[in-house]
Amino acid sequence: MSVALLADAHVGGPGGSGDDLQEELDALDAARCELLVILGDLFHVWVGDRRYETEEIRRLLPVLAAVRRRGIETRYVEGNRDFFLEDSAYAGAFDSIAREHAFVRGGVRYLATHGDGLDDRDWRYRFWRRTSKNPFSRAASRRLPGRLARHWVTSMDRRLAETNFEHKIRIPEEVIRRYGERRLAEGHDVLLLGHFHEARRFAVGGGEVRIVDAWFRSRTLEWLP
């Protein structure tokens, strides 16, 4: 029994329509896969309110719900392009939606988190996250009429493109190592990250930090033994 990992599909953006991802998800078999961990940013922008729903979201969510119905545990880890998903209308497609998910397989202790905001010196992004992901902005997003709601999503996409310049130029290895040391010391063996869109592995102390390749680049799920 294996664990499937899906990071940064960005369906509706660079990930395209998601038709090929749907084929991969349809092929998941509970006899082979016991857990699917989605490491955030499944869609290019995903807001936990039906009024913001795109055609890609409408088409792919039933596919994910079917994966769970087949007996495959499905965990969603929120990414930087995910807004207010926990306790939303979409929560029923997953066993959980949270900022991170810890699990043990084959005696190895894993911690999965998206990876945005791990640099506490990146004040610009951290300020943007605090102002865009809080109860007040969630309440405001629910009150916007249709046209303004669509404009809000477009504006959010533009602002996201203006943040995290550093990782778009190079992977901040030193920052990731420091973060990994701290999180692994909490009692984990492997830290799984998305967000950086490039597969990398770092030996950190007695453990490992593993960046999962972006699906929109690799077009395939990754697997843990």
C-alpha cells in the first residue's frame, strides 16, 4: 500500500484544464493506494465559496470525492492560493483540510505542509497572508456580489504573482534547511513541501526535507513506498 502525493497542480492556470489529472485520479485504486495527500494549490485560485467556482473546480471535485468513496484516505493541505476551504462547501470531498498533515507509513513519520510563509524574514508575503486570510476578509468575501467577487479573484491572482519573488528566482535552500531542522525536531523524520515547483531533497540532521515537484510541470503523481 502506497501514499500518492499531488502538489501544485494549478488547474485553471499553468496546469490547464485538469483533464489529464482527472485520468490519474480516476485510476487510483484502493488496493494500491491507501492515502492521497494534496499539498495545496490544486487550482490556480480556490476560494471556499460556490460563487467563486470555476468550471475546472466543478469538474474535478466530484472526481476527488469519488477517490475518497473508493476507500482512499484523502487529505488536503492548504496552499497560498487556497482561501477559506476549511469548513467550506468543499470540505466533504476530503477527510480533512488543514495547514498541515502528519502521518506515519512504514515506520517513517511524515509531516506535509505547503511551504509558503516558512521564511519569517519575508515580511511582504507574511503581511499579505495576514491581511488576506483572516476572518474579516472571509466575511467580506461572502458579501461581495457576483461581478465584484470575480474581480476579487482576479485581483488576488495578481497580488499572488507579486509575492514570493525569491523562490521564483531560486529555491531558498538555507531558509528551508532552518525550517526543516525546527519541524523535524518536533518528532518527524521527513518534511514534505510543495510550493517551490521543483523536486529537491535535503538531508537535514537525521531526517530529510523533500520538495514535491509541481504537478503542472511533471504531469504525474509522486509516490511514497
